[in-house]
Amino acid sequence: MRLLPCVTGLMLAIALLGAAPQPASAEPYLAGYLGAAFTESTDLRTEIELSGAPVANGRARDVRFDAAPVFGAKLGYFFDADLLGGNTGIELDVYHFEPDVPRQTVKFSGQLAGFTGDTRTQIQPADIEITAVTINALYRFRLAADREYPRGRFQPYVGVGAGAYIARLATTTSPFDVNKDISDTDVRAGVQALAGARWFVTRHIALFAEYKFVQTQVFSFTFKESGTAFGGFPVTETARDRAVFSGHLLYGGLGIHW
């Protein structure tokens, strides 16, 4: 997370610029969007015990995630103070996507069922939900400006942000005679960088398209469930999974500007 101090510093600098004396008029806006999220493959650090006896302790390599729809909303504010021919702004950006893990065969490095080393194994499918609550600092360019569109009808922009990422992982136990649904939720910090462009179809309504890169801290999910295995023998499964989420979001939407 070495990026986090840099992002926080840049956001603070833009906020201070926006707080400088400026004309009374500025530009609040509200926007909604819909698109697709593509999560990068990652290593899953996993530990599994059955009634205290270790079964697995290692890394599942290059676990794949499904592409998923993403939807979200923004509430923002652009300051009218001119900076190098453009404007700075800040926005609250909330979005949700579900990059589920499909059933797949992966390389496992570590201890697995009494064997230590590298082996091939199949991992269970898992449902993942991620909701992000973030703040972005923005800089926009004002192009195609005229009397009707003094802030520019075409506005490319870039930004950086940080916030809280709420992740829920749900799967099933694997060794029981009758497997059970298990789930856990974790909250971690993350950072993001974005770039996009908007086109005003009227003075107050704009269409926009945007790309966003997201990187989170390590999520940690812990599960503990009791049941029977091996034909009725009582056991307790304890598991812990840890992974970082990195992804690419592509989406478009509509905004109302005042």
C-alpha cells in the first residue's frame, strides 16, 4: 500500500486548491453508471484445519475471477477556480460488483493433505461481493467551450481516490458428509486511479465514459463450522483465506450538473 500516502497527499493538495478564494458559482453534480469489472488473477493464501489437525497451509496460485457487472453513483463538486486552464473537483463515489470465483484447477504451493511442495488441486466455487465507498480528487479539461457551454462541452478528466472496500465471501465446506454454506465479511482500505470524458447533451445533462483501476489491501476471511465426515465422525473445519483484489472497471453513465 505504498501508493496510499501519495494518493492521500494529492487529494489533500487538490482540496486545498479548491478551498482557495473563488467565485461564488461552482458546479455540483449527481451521476449514475453501469459497466463491467475485470478482476485480475491473484494468489489465495489459505489455511484449513479439521478438529485442529492441519489439512492445507499454502498458496493457491493465479486464482481466476469471473467478469462481473458493476454499478454505482457519484455525488461531486467542481470548483470554478482556474488551474492551468482546467478545474479541480472532489466526489463521493460508491459502487458494487461481484467477481465470483468459478470452480477451477490451480497449482497449490505448500502443505496439502500431508504432502509438501507444488501440486495441482481443484478449488471450490465462491461468491464474492465487493462494495466500495470512496472519495476521488479530480482534474478536468474544458474543451469545446462557447457562450452556451462556458465550462466546455467536452470534458476529459483524470483522478485518484481512496476509501473503504467491503468484501463478502460465501462458499461451502468441503470435507463434511453434508456440506454447509459458510460466509464472512471483511473491510479494507484501497486506492484507485481513473480517467474519463463527458459530453454535455444539454447545459445540465452529460453522458460520460470512464476507466478505473482498483487496488485493495489484503482481505482476510475466517470460517469455522462443525459437522460430520468420514461416515458420521464429528469434526470442526476451521479455514482462513487471504487475498488482494486488483481490477479494471469500464463503465458509462449519465450525470446531472447544476
